Amino acid sequence: MDRIVVLGGGESGTGAAVLAKVKGFEVFLSDMARIGETHKSMLDQYGIEYEEGGHTPEKILNASCIIKSPGIPETAPLVKEAYARGIDVISEIEFAGRYDNSKKICITGSNGKTTTTTLIYYLLQKAGMDAGLGGNIGKSYALQVATEHHDIYVLEISSFQLDGMYDFKADIAVLLNITPDHLDRYGHDMQNYINAKFRITQNMSADDCFIFCSDDEVTVGALQKIVVKAKQLPITQTEEVDEGAFLNDNIMVVHYGDSSYEMDINELRIEGRHNVYNSMAAALTGKIMNISNSVIREALSSFTGVEHRLERVLSIKDVMYINDSKATNVNSTWYALESMKTPVVLILGGTDKGNDYSAIYDLVMKKVRAIVCLGVDNRKIHECFEDKVDVMVDTLSAEEAVQAASKLAKPGDTVLLSPCCASFDLFKNYEDRGRQFKDAVRKL
């Protein structure tokens, strides 16, 4: 019997282990850290052997295949040793795709993935279709393939997941944008990151559809060098296109085949220029899936967005508090600031992934009254922004940051948590950071 070893005992790894067990493999799961109680009880339920708090090489390097959780870098010693021994190392998405014949709508991009994935899933549900939501969001795709069935899967796929995908094929692929992110994982080489993102198009045929943003120079530049066999459908806010989606004044126009859809962007429930792109991608997907215009309109005008992405928390003393904890790179924070219509007290900081903050200098100088640093090491933020705002404060907890921001904000201002950075210096993840921020706001 083939032996499968799963590295990482989170949502992705546990789901992969369950699918491997259900398919009759000998399975072992190993996690460097502690495994959460929910995932442990699932491993126990399926009788899967596991270890936590460290790896035992001899129990791992005897595998015929290793399924690696996306958070583990390719440079980890055990992973390098597995490659050296010729062991296949794949992602959970690759593994699950081998046992799934459903239609797959796959979304990637440096920013907007979660919003667009959730919006497309919401649209399919409104249309009465049987869809599952997975990938980098929600319940593990592999677990769903193991324990339930859906006609369609809507999958948010990160570059780390794409790295371990070889035979997997999307029926509809959406690439929203490519901006510098995670360059610490890609040898600080932007081309490596671009290549990872474009893996979403691999194995696609002329019958499949590739939705991409033709306003994104990096994507367009890469498309000139990479062969994509799928039907190419641009989304753009700068020109008209025959097939795809574009803006005509404030009207979003979508064309696919013989069918079209139009909507005033002021009817969209989610605000901001970036959400026009996300809505275009969803509407175009709806047309490809033959969903009626009335259902597309109903979905786009009622979808309220996702937690931790420009999420309005509370207005206190005429100051609006917004949780954008999911902004873990500079481009995300650019979008957040671009959509602000009031003076801002900005909460920035965390684990820097090699950020170039120059992209937000102009917006900070125009819109930001003060910066509250929330991180262990804020030297780089001070160096970059001290001459661009009047006040900078250092804090070491969400509560401290919120209290400092509330003292600096004036009536009519917005306190915006949009950190530009990963959260691992002070928090478990960006969700933990966002929830602690919201709790602190409610305590004011």
C-alpha cells in the first residue's frame, strides 16, 4: 500500500489526511507545532496516526508522496531532503483534484482573492447551484471531496498552494492582479512569484475560460510570454473590450458570447475601485455559468463583503473604526486608503515581508493624520513615514493601538487598521489580529 505523509495539521493538512485515508492509503501526519483540538479529534475519528511538536524524519522520508501544507516553505530541510530522495511533494489542492470531477472555479491574485471567491460562491448559491467553497478559505477542499459532493467548487488558491500543483486543472481561472508579495518565499525574485501565479492556467484547454485584469501591467506583460490555451477574458476600467468586462462612465458592462449584463457601479454593495474589479470578475463568471442577469444583480447589490477586509466595526463619537486586518501587503493598504473619504488615523505594522512602502507615500501624505505602529519592530515604518505624518506612536497590542488611535482621532475621522504586514509577531494570524482589534473597539 502506498504511504502518504502529510506535513502540517491545520485545515489543509487534516483534510488531505482524511481524503488519503478514505482512499485507502497508509497515512501519517506530522506537525512541527501543536495541532488544534478540532483537527486532532478529526484525525482520531478517522484513525490517522499523527505526531505534533516536531518531525520524525524516518517516519516521513519513507513516503511515496508527501502532501505539504502551504505555510511550509520549499526550503524547509525535510522538504529539500524529500526532493533529494525523489519523493513527490504536492499540495492538498493537487491531491484532492485527483479525486474530483466537479467543475472548478479557481481564483488567485495578490489582492482581492477572498472577496471575489466569496462573492462568486454567494452568486452561485443565489442561483440555486450546488457549490462548495474551499482552498485558502473555509473548509478544506480535500475534506469536502472526501466527505461530501458538490457539482461546482469555488476555490481561492494562494501562490503557495499553486507551487505544489501539477496536474490540477481549473475550468474557470481568475487572476485578479500581481503585486509584490511573499517575495521572502520566492528568493526576492518577482519573476518567481509571477510564474507561481500563472500556474493557475496550467492544463487549461480552449474550452476553459481565463479571466484576468488587463489594467494590471505585470499580468499583461507575463501573458505576452506565457502560452494560455483558455479563452482570455479581460476585465478593465480603462478601455472597452468585445468580450470580458469594462466600465462605460459608471456603468459596468459585461459581454460573454451572445449575452451581456449592465449595472451601475453605485448599486454595488461593496465600495471602492478594487471592488469594481472583483465584481466584474464575479459577473463575468456568472455569465459563463449561464446565470440570469436578475440573479447577478441581486447578488452584486446585496453582498456585504468578508470579515477583516474593509469591515466597518463601529462609529464612536463620530469616528468610524474599520478592520482591514487582511491587508498583509502594501498594495492592499493602497486600495484601503484609496477608498477613504475622511482623514485617517492609520494602524500599520507587523512582520515585514520585504515591503516597499513608497507606493502609499502620496496617499498617506494626502489622507493620514497620524500613524499608530502595531508591531514588535517598527524601525522601518518610522524611517519611511516620519517625514510624512505629524504623529507616530508605537504600540504592542490591539488594545493599546485602538486606545492610542482613539485619542488621536477627531470627529469625522476614520481609524483604519490596514497593517501592510503579516501578523505573526504579535498574533496567531490576521483573523486573530482583526478580532482583537474589534474587541478593543467595542471596549472603548
